[in-house]
Amino acid sequence: MVVYLVAFAMTATASPEPAAAPAANAADPNEKICENMAQIGSRLAKRRVCATRAEWAERRLQDRQDAEKIQRSITGSTCSGVKTNGSSVC
């Protein structure tokens, strides 16, 4: 069961392929980007999800934090990973 949760978290954080990403507007946080995301439970089905660059960045950050939270809960570690004077603070 635990392995399934980790595998699910890792697939949820995998970044999907961008449908179109022009380099000229890379800095515009309000630009709408659409991506095809694989449906969970299907090898072929994909769904198109559209959001702004800022929303995609927030989603990636949230996914990364969720994956780290699951990994910490599995290992029982409470370490935040913050280093002070070269040593980890846990």
C-alpha cells in the first residue's frame, strides 16, 4: 500500500508535455498554456488542461510539496532540510 502511494505521488508530480510553449512569451505569467495529461487508469486516454503560467508553477510547487510530505511520512523523518551553519536542522 505504501509503495502504491509513493508511486502515485511520483506519477502525479511528473510534468506533462507542453502542447505549445513559444520562447518569446516565456516571462508572461498570465499567458494561457494547455497541456495534454495522461488519464490515470488508462494507457491511451489523455485530457487537455489549460491554465496560466503562474497557475502551472503553483501546481508544480504544490505537487512537489505533497510528494515530499508523503515521503517524510513514510520514512518518519521530520527533518525540514534547512541547513544552518552547514548542518541540517531536524
